[in-house]
Amino acid sequence: MWILSRTFLRAFGIVCCTSANVVFLSRGAMGYAFVTGFLISYLWWHNAKTAAHADGRWAAVIFGLGAATGTVVGASLARLL
């Protein structure tokens, strides 16, 4: 169960930062875009090292749910800033 939780959180973090980054770039908020750009790369590098530990259909579903949730949360939070 811990592996699936980590899978969800990795997807959530990557896509949340990416979604926020798009909002920041569209507004010309380069400082925020810089920070979220760094976080995207940092999380993706970590994800590339560990993603192979969770495999199977459920891991893919959990990763997708984390990404979908991250999309909404990232865009919503960025709009508040």
C-alpha cells in the first residue's frame, strides 16, 4: 500500500507543479515559474529512479489519479497567488 501511496504522491507533485507552472508562465510570473520549474525537474528526476518499483494496472490507475488531482490542485492554487 505504501508503494501505491508514493506513486500517487509522485504523480500529484509533478503534475501539480506543472499545472501551476503553466498558470505562472501565462501570467508572466517568472519568479514563481522558476521555482515550479525547479520542482518539476527535481520531482521528475526522483520519479525516474523509483517509478519502476510500482507496476501493474493499479499502479497505473493510482498514478493517473494523482496526476488528475495534481492538475486541478496546481491550477487552483496558482490562480490564488
